[in-house]
Amino acid sequence: MTALSQETRLKVFRLLAREGATGLPAGRIAEELGVRPATLSFHLSLLEKAGLLKSRRESRSIIYSVDVPGTRALLAFLTEDCCQGHPELCLPVDEGAERPVKAH
């Protein structure tokens, strides 16, 4: 997935993943990451076209958040053939218990 292969886009995605459904306005994303608004606009557009982000207008701001169905589809694609047909092995591991952590 080329959308996440660029450092700024990956940082944007990770920032917005932490924010959840609330998302952030484009200006705040630019401030948080130290990216010029014109450059950020290009990256946001590409991530949105890839189905990883969604946007909504609130008053004068455009709020960006992670597109959960699109992100799930990407993760399913990446782990589809994982571990000889056992994708559950790709779940995050609880380091203390040495077993997969169940999603909430």
C-alpha cells in the first residue's frame, strides 16, 4: 500500500488512529506534525483516496479521522495469507502472558 509508504502520511495516519472517531482539523494536524498546510493537503487527499481516512466539514474546518472499515480491509488484506492459514497469530501479543491480545 503506497499510501502509507511515505513518512509524513504514515505519521498522519498514526496520529489520527490515536484520535479515534473524533479526528482532528487539518490545521491541527499540520501543527502537530510540523507540515506546511499545502503539503499536508496533498497527503490527506491521498490517504482519503486510499480509503484510510475520511473527512467531514464542521463549520469552517475539515475534520479528518481514520476510516475504520477501510483500515480493517487493509489489515485483512495484509494478514490474509499470514502464518500458513493462521492469521490469529498476527494479533498483538501480551508480552507478560505470551499470548495474543483479543481485540475489544
